[in-house]
Amino acid sequence: MLLSHEDVQKEPQLDYIAYRRIKNVATVRVQPRNRTLVVNLKLDPDAVELEEGFSRDVRGLGCLGIKDGVEVRIRSREDLTRAGDLIRHSVEEG
């Protein structure tokens, strides 16, 4: 989904995978113990509807690769579908 936009590049880092255009639009970390993908998106948390246990405001928390934005936790295909609009929005704004 992140690579569907033609100018997004995937750049593996030590602790995460960065997806960037000019700047990072998203970072992805795998948490195998929790069976979760943690996706940090370069979005204004005030501009999106946050859902308890699924997405949260990470301003000021020091996320890897994205200074301020929204964190999304993906644990299932349904979560990935729910995250689709947020991911597309982050890529288009990035």
C-alpha cells in the first residue's frame, strides 16, 4: 500500500523501514511478540479521527523516523483495511 504511489521509496533502517518521498511519510516497525505492525504516519493528529487501541497522537514522543504524527497498530487484515485511508493520506501529503 505504501509503495503504490510511484515516487515513494522504501529505505530499510536498523530498527524500522522508512517510506519516503522527499521526507519520510511513514515508518514501519515489526513487533513479533505482539504480532503487530506499528506504522507511524506523517499526519496532523488534529486532522484525523483517532481510535482507542488502533491509532494515537505521538506528538512529542520521539517516534523513529517521524517527529510528530499518528501511530497506527495493525494486528489483522481488518486493521490494515481501516488504516488504508490514513496511509494514503500520509503518502499524498508527504
